[in-house]
Amino acid sequence: MASRAKPAGGGEDGADAKDKTTFRMRRLSVTDKGGDGEGGSDQSPASTPQRRARRVSMSPEMGVLKPRALLPFPPEVVGTYSCHGVEPGMRQGETNAKINQDRGCVVFPFGPEMPGCQQALFCVFDGHGACGDKVSHFAMSKMHQRLEEMAGITADDPSAAMKEVFVAVDEELRKDATIDAELSGTTAVVCLCRYYAKTPNTVTLWTANAGDSRAIIGKKDGDKIEASDLTEDQKPDTPAEMRRIKKKGGFVSPPEEEWGGPARVW
């Protein structure tokens, strides 16, 4: 299942889309500061009688090491890795620092307590644009909270809950005056894992995604691991997605050859 959330922020017309400055603002995340985005990490919401004690691992940069005791799963079971790049300069050897816009979230146990059942939620976000780190951090902070607030729907129909929450978080971002998301956004891929004690050898997965972040499952086949896609990339220049965008009155610009960027929605 793939949730089709509309990219956050307003659009530009076809003429503006060709402006190099606009393309760079949408594509790059160059910083003149020494840091790599927002520091610290969000904490789990305060426990309530309806919420079990659970561990939420949310990092401003995927790959940041945390004490083992604070992790939902041992690092040997669930690990993260992220490496931000650099923006080439105009002269040989010159580079500009880039903000790492990757964000990740793991919640376990997730949701309300269900007899004989355990759940875990995994989320990954990849921001883009000048404020992409703020957008991905916003999505990371809100997504799991909104899903837990819809506990009944999430338990009965995870697919419907994910679709509704993707749209709700996008709308909430639009209304947040502290984040300029006009030319910035984030991908999102969310995976809910459910394990039933009565079927110990089976784990049921529900996935949702927006943008081109992808969920993949690996199946062991002898001494090899076979990878299978769980989600389909949401790219504006695929035939089905382009038809949907144009039907809604949007414009798709082709891949930018000079800057090497992908096709974009305006």
C-alpha cells in the first residue's frame, strides 16, 4: 500500500520552474553553520493510563549513537546509517557543508495493548530543499503520534489510518508558520510490524510511502539474501503519477540536465 500525500507547500508555474535559483533552493541544503541540522532528540510523550510504557528512538541524524538502554531494539537487530554529502564549490577543492536532512523513528511497543499481539513502527524521512531538515524533523515528530491517536482505526485498518495520517501531517505542516515549506519537503516511508503469539513464525507488515524513499524486505535464500520492494517510488514522471498530477492542475518539469536533478512537481 502506498499513501499518496501531496507535497507540502505551494507551487510555481512552468516559467518559474526553469529558474536556476529556484531549482537550487528546492534541491540543495547548503548551510553556513558548523552544525548538521537541529540538535537534540524528541522525547516520548508522557505516559497516560491508555498508553503503555514504550521506547521511542528519534534522532536528529540517523546513525547517531545512543545508549543501548534507551533503544527500543538492540543495535544488532535494528540499526541506522546516514551520510550527508557536500555541495561542490566553484574552485578545485572547494566545498560547502550540507545539512543532513535524514530523519528516522522507531517505536516499540507501538499502539494500544492488544492481547497476544505486539507492534513496532519504523519511519524514515528524507528532506529536500533549503528547509528540508525542518520538514523531515516535523514529519518524524508528528507521524507516530498521530497514528497512536487513531488507535482504533490503526488496530482495525492500518492502511486507512496511514493514508489519513499522511494527509493530516501534510496539512498540519502547511499551517505551521515556523517552517517555510514552499520549496522544501520530505519523502516518507512508514512500516507497521504486527506479531501474533498464536502464529509465532509470521509477522504482518503494512507500509505507506510518499516520494522516492523505499521499503525493502530481505528474504534469506541459502547463503544469499533476496531483496523485494515493499513500496513503489512516487515519482512525478512515472506515467500514472504524471496523469494524476496533471488532472489536479499541476505541472511536471523534466529532469534538470545542468544540475542533475529529478523531475519535479509545480
